[in-house]
Amino acid sequence: MTTNPTGVTHEVTNQAPPLTGHNPADDAVLLEGVRREGADWHVDELLGFGKLVGGEEARTWAEQANRFEPELRTHDRYGHRIDEVDFHPAYHSLLTATVGAGAAGSAWADARPGAHVARAGTFMLATMMEQGHMCPVSMTYAVIPALRRAPELAKLYEPLLTSRVYDPGLRTPSQKRGLLAGMGMTEKQGGTDVRANTTAAVEQSDGTWRLRGHKWFTSAPMNDLFLVLAQAPGGLSCFLVPRVLPDGTRNTFRIQRLKDKLGNRSNASSEPEFDDTVAWLVGEEGRGVRTIIDMVTMTRLDCVLGSAGHLRESLAQAAHHTRHRSVFGRKLIDQPLMRNVLADLALESEAATTLGLRLAGAADRAQRGDAGEKAFLRLATAVGKYWVCKRQPAFVAEALECLGGNGYDEASGMPRLYREAPLNGIWEGSGNVNALDLLRALAREPASLDAFRSEVEAAAGADARLDSAWRGLRGELALTEDAEIRARRVVERAALVLQASLLVRHAPPAVADAFCASRLAGDSGFAFGTLAAGTDFGAVLERLPA
């Protein structure tokens, strides 16, 4: 029985200190993946950025940027239309750090093999720091391959989109030291069905176009450039819309309102209206979806990387708390049932991180002309986007629960992580969109299945449970009857088989064994923390982040 003879009622004991002063880059799972996928040369820089991410200053930036939300100013004091969004200085500090670390477009200007893998590792760390500011960062990275379909525009803007300088404010693009890009695809009547768009484009005698219409969900409206879909005479087309025109005048970009979102509060998402808005055609007229899909593909990759980073951060918070909190005479992390929960979360996180970095490696090699990696990326991105993002909300909820009531308190940071958790599953196509995308890839691009098969079968014979799961999945993939009804089952199984193959080849045996037993052989329950009693919990928990 504990007594309090001194009468002191506010002495604080048995509470975990804040998780600051650590280095989230000093993580075996992350560093092994970065090295394996070809960016060993980036490790020192990654560790340097990790010191900032794990520091008190970055934590303060994240808290402030979400507490003091963006504010829309449609007019200045004199009544002039300006359509600007004001951000707290912390938001600008986050972007300065993240763009400066190379998480935006700089990989496209780096000739070194592994540049996109290096950027992926940096992107994951920046996501651990704060999630909302990563939206403009991701879109800036993703715009480059689409913009290259208009070589003259790419020549003009790409050097600034690949800059490591964050230069906020609406000014003539050519006079800035760095640019950020966004996209405007969806409209309220269609959403994902972008072919239902009604925004109209009319060509002008000088070669420019004029747009008129209203977009429904356009994030980061203070970015400098946007790729926008609009209906031209030749069909749905892709256009470049700058906020400020080359002559320094403001382009018409009327922000009707900012979205009041569940999470992602630091980032402004808007409904812009175009009215005689100046634009330049990107790609072929009538091929807008084909053009902008290059951008969407890269942002889907970032959804996987961002969710994997988010899982890693949530797990780190749970592990940190349980290392410091005692119950029933032992640290929480030493309690058998909590060890089961943490080990299960660790398996999920390692599988997500390994898959995300494998996709980044494929993207890097595809950009350098590897046709097999490009084919693999086509199918595997849809698989990873569906599954890793789908697992995120349940994962973060379980990690939050590890902190108990402390995790439900805003001061812990866990509620912000929880509110962010559903976003990547929705952005750039919700679960059904990506499941159906898998079917499209199978039907239209058979080389993608061949590449996927080669990747999985690289682990053939190493684990009987994986071999059996792959045989079953091959049968599912060959069936065409009720394909759409079964699409979620198939993409889920494809993700688990792919993750298992990667872990069997690259993770410690205890990790691969536990993953195959629980995810492929069904030796677990439906909730996290239901691994079998024979699991090597100690070996799995050695992989926990700091």
C-alpha cells in the first residue's frame, strides 16, 4: 500500500517525459531500407535532419501550426480582391526545414542513383514532424513528370520547383528562389469522377487558354502553380495555372472558402473559382487524365510513404510511453500483453516502411529507364496505397490506447495524429478507387503482373506460408467473374503477400516469421495484440523506434 505521509498532493511520478531530443532517423528499419534501395550516400544527411525532427523546436512548430489555423483574406483593407491565406509563422518554419532538406522537388534535379529513395526517407521524417505541411511538399514533387509533357513550361519552371528554397508569398514566379505546386482536379458534382468536370477552357489567339469553373478541393492555395483539369473542345485537358502571371499581375483565382476539415488543420484546402483565368495547355488536348495521372501516381507513392512515417511516429510515441510508465510493479513494456500489442504494431510498421521504400526504389529506377521497375510500380503503388493507408487509422488508435487517458489528451500530440490518420486513405483516390485501379492494371498492363510476380517469387521456397498464400492469390488474380466485388479482398491479399516477400528477404527471421504466421496463416485475431504465444516478442521488439 502506497502512503503519502508528507501530504504532498502534486508531486508528479510515473509519467513519461516528452519524446523530444531523440533522432527518429536513427532507426534500423528506416536506415536499412534506405541503404538497400540505393541511397546509402544519404544516411548522414538523413541523420542530420532527424535531429531537427526529434527536437523540441520542431514539436513546437507542429503544435503551433495546428493550433493557429490558416485564415482566408479575400480582400485587402481597400476592397481589392487578393485571395490570400495567412499562416502562422510555425507553418513557414516547417516548410523552410522540409523543403530545405530536399523533400519537395529536388530529387528530380539530382543525377545520383537513389535520389528518389533519399527523398523518400526525408519525406517520411518530415511527416513524423508534422503532417499538414506535407501536402504542398508532395504536390511539388509530383508535378514534375506531368509538367515535362510541356517542355517549354518545364524549362521555365522546373529549376525553381526543384529548388531547396522555400520562398513564400505571391510574386512573379521567375523572381522567386523556389516554387511550390498544387493541383485542381475534383469538382462538387463529380469528385473522383473527373470526367464529369464542367470547368471550361477556351483557347486564345496568343496560345494561352482561359478557364471558367469551380473546383471543390484544392489544397495549398498559396502555392505558385497548379495543374488543373478543364473541358476543352477536344475533351478533358490538363492546364497549368499560375497564381501570378509572368507580367506580375494576379491571375484570377477566387478562393470561395477554406474547408473545415477533420484533421490536416495546418494546411489550407480551398474551393477556388476560375473566371477568365489564364492557363497553358500541358500535354495533348483531350488527354488531361493521362497527363495528370503522372502527378497522381507520384502523390499516391507519397501517401504510402506518409502513412508509413505516420505509423512509425505513432509507434515511437507508444513505445516511449510504455518504456517509462509502470503498472503492477513492472514497466508497461515488460507486461506480456503490452508486449504483444507493441510487437504486432511493430510488424505492421516495419512492413509498411519496407514496402514504401521498395516503391521509392522502383520509382527511382523507373525514372532511369528500368522498364521492369516501372511495370512493378504501376501495380504495386495501387496495392500499397490501398493497404498501408487503410491500416493507418486502426494502427494509430491502438498506439493512442497504449498511452491510456494520457493519449486522449491534446498535449500528448496523439489526438492530432489520430485526426490525420484517415487522410491518406482518401487523398488521391479512396480505397475503392485503388482497388479498382489494380483491376485496370491487370487488364491493360499485363507486364505489371509479371513484374509483381517476379518480386514476390524472389522469396520462393523461403517460407511455406508465403508460398501457399501466393498460390492462392494467383488463382484470385486469374478470376474475372465478380472481379469488382472481390477487388478489396484481392488487393488486400496482394499487399500482404508482397509485404511478406519483402520481410522474408530483408527483415530478421523473427519478424518475417511472425508476419507470415499472423498475416498469411491467420494465427492471430482481428485486433492488434493478438499474436500467437510462441512469437519471439523480444526479437520483434528490438526493432522498435526510439
